[in-house]
Amino acid sequence: MPAFEDSDFGVEKPTSAPTGRPQTPRTVEHLQRQIASGSPAKKELSNSYSHTLTVPSGEQEDGTETTIEVPASRSAVAETESLMHPLSISPSMKERRGSRNSFGTSLPIPRTKRQSRLSSVAGPDGRPTRPGMPPIQASRDIISAQLQDLASQKTGAAKDMAFAFDIDGVLVHGDRLIPEGKRVLEILNGDNELGIKIPHIFLTNGSGKIETKRCAQLSKILGSEISTQQFIQSHTPMSALAEYYQTVLVVGGENYQCREVAQTYGFKDIIVPNDIFAAQPTISPLKEFFTDEQRRTSNPRDFSKVKIDAILVFSDSRDYATDLQIIMDLLQSENGVLGTRAKDPVSQRIPIYFSQGDLLCPSEHPFPRMSQGTFRIALEAIYKQVTGVELERVVYGKPELATYKYADEVLASWMDTIHGEEKLPKNIYMIGDNPQSDIIGGNMYGWNTCLVRTGVYQGEGNDDENPANFGVFKNVLEAVQTALKKELGEDFKCEWSDAMNPVTGSHSVSAIE
Ligand code: G3P
Ligand code: MG
């Protein structure tokens, strides 16, 4: 597998190994001694405890106390910080490297153009559609082709720019449309003075459904057809892992739809936590219910005879207790066989991958909700506390370099689809709402970055730690219009008109500066 160099991240190599990583594998005896003497982190933290949490007063109006205030015997301050891999939590661009992974970690991505099994470009009648393009209007196509010929410099500039859109917090909030998102797609799909398709892809840390289903859902919300050929979810590049692992535990997603995602990616033997619970209910004593439907869709078998090669967290866990328990069992097992315990917890540990690392996600709720990153941090903390060993794991998704490299592949391929030229446009604009994911990743990859205030980021000026290099905008429409003006001229019109007929009309396209 290819390993990325530090220089890929634009950083200098630290002189010693990143703190928190085990320098040498620890023995089970060593771990048992640590566990017997208490948390390995206890000593480090004992001096820094401070008790600042107050409980509501139980005093009544007549001055009598209704509750007794018992002093906490442990700190109210979370113990996790000192346990975390430093790359997991540092919010500052100065202190972090635009990656949540250890130096030298490799993240395979599909090598070639997107494979046909991920794509769906057939219309409802089964005939191929023109992905990302409005329905065929012969006369308009002819006119716009003539216009593009006449305005060749501007047409060239339009094909030499592209947008990469974050989805949640930029175009939609969950299933709710952000209205400016709809208009933006109309403009880029041809409602502009040249009638030209301006290249754009979707680069989301969203997850949990197969690409065809998610594209169909988004096309409906946004009112423009979105093709799987221009669409990257957090787990999309993880299809490359199917070459490396035979049997995988796939975690997360509504109703374990991630099983279907893994099937689409070509994984051969896919297990989800419900399969294990159905075979062995005592594995998760905290699980409260297991519906008939869940039982019916589970594939129980004798897991003591199954060697699981890797754990893939594709989406948000719907049952933290069960998923964390089963993952912990597997991480401590001997080479991925449930019911065993590894003699060496490091060399016999199977790998674990996360499709993205966002802590928070905007949703219909007034405040952002927990995302996959919080699940990972919980797991890292539990793993470190129980075993004394730092959990090594791989995180895909923005701002990971592998995800941006994959975006280049997809963009070049999409250019081929819409303009018959498989090349990467020069001026790429990332539009996102999360400085710690969209913006830092785009900045480090040399893209223009636009931060919008419709999602996670609500600040006034630019973000202090990870400033967007092209600026901060009220919404996605403002960002796209500003970028179009920069590349195609101040007067570029974001509207098509049939009066633009170069033969009969009186119009001329705007001049490029
Ligand atoms: O963090 C969860 C995910 O839904 C974020 O998606 O589109 O903002 O990258 P997006
Ligand atoms: Mg977002």
C-alpha cells in the first residue's frame, strides 16, 4: 500500500515519535499490573484535578436543605484529553497537520477512474441520462454551443474552474434544503450566460447509504440531478480496502444499511454487529431491545470459527453500547477471532478504520450534533484505559489527504463526462461550513477555500485557526457568484436567456477581465 510522506501534509517531521504512541509493545503481564493498580492515566492526572462543577442548591425558601452535597471523589474534568492521540483533538492548524492519522499511515484509495459498479446514470426509462445536465432542449444546446465557440476565452476559463461542495451545512441541513443551494446548482448546470456546465463535485463526510440512494435523495431535495460520478461520501474511497480484507466487521448506519454499502464496494464477507448479537446475545448486556425485524435481517453464525480481518466504521453508531463492546472484544482478540484474547495486544490486533473524523455535524436541531469523531474518541479512551495501549487507527474523510487526492480523480473523470476532456481544472473552489474539515483540507491541498455561515461555523470574521483563503460568505450562492466573477469577469451573468442567440439576438457575452 502507498504510504504518504510528511511532505504531503506540508509539515516537518517531529524529531521523536508523536507523543502518546507506544514506543514498545507491552506484555499482557504489564497490562494486568497496570489494570490492577488502577488507571494508567491516574497518576498523571491526579495533580491536575480541580473540582469546579457545582450542583444546584437544594435549599428551600425557609432555609432548610433538601439535599446533601457529597464532594466528588473524582474530577469532573474529562480524563480523556491526556489519553487521546494528539492528532485527534488539537483544533489549531499551527499544532496539527491537517490529518487525523499518524505519520506514515497509509490510506488506500481506488487507483483508477470510478468503477462502474458505483455509478448510476440511467434515467427512469432505462436510457442513459446526461449526468448533471438539464433535460435536452435541442435549440438551446445549439445556441449555447455557438455562444461558447464565439466566447472561446471565457468558455476555456469556465472549463478550467471547478467547485467541490460540502453538503451538510452548505446545501442542506439533513433533509432540509438550504434554498441558495438549489439556485447554485441551476447556475452551474447551465443557467448562465454561456449555457455551459461549470464542473462541480460533491465532497461530503456524510455516510451511511449507498451512493445511488444518497444521490437520488439529494437530487430530489436540490431539484437538480446529482450523479454518482460526481459524488464522494466519506466511505467512498474505502472501496479500495476491499482488495485487502476478506472478512470485515462493518459498523454504523441506519438499519445497518452499511452492509449494502460494503457489498457495493465489493467486500466479500460482511458482518454487522447485529449478526454477532443474534448469535450471542450475552455479548452486549446493555442492549435494550432487538426487534423482530433486526433478528430477521441478521446473519448469525458460529463466530468462534470466523477470523475478522478488519473493522470498518462506515457511519454513526446507532447503538454505542453494543458497537463499542463488540469492537473492544475484537480489538483485544487474537487476530480477530471473537472469544479469544490476544497474548500481544499490538501485534495481534486487527486494524480499525473510520470513514471520517468530524466531531460535530449540523442538523435540523438548533445546535450541532455528535458525529463519528465522538464515537472514535470514546473508543480510543476506553481502549487506552482498559489495555494501557494507545489505539492506532486510520481515519478517512476530509481533511485527509487521501480524500482530496481521490477528489482529483473524480473531478478529472467528471470533466470527461461533461466536456469530453479528462483533465483537472486549474482553479478549484472548496465550499464548506467546517473550518476543521473542509477548510483546512482544502487549504493544504492548494484549493481556494470558501467558508459559509450556514452550518457549523457561525463566527463573524474568518476562522482564527483555519482561515478560508478565498473568504467567508453568508451562504453558498454568495460564495459561488464571487468565484464566478473572479474567474469569468465581474459582469458574468448567472442566467441563461434565449435572446442570447448570437445570430438573431442583440446580445453579446460579457467580457472577461
Ligand atoms: O459530520 C457528519 C457529516 O454529515 C458532515 O457532512 O457534508 O458537512 O461533510 P458534510
Ligand atoms: Mg458540512
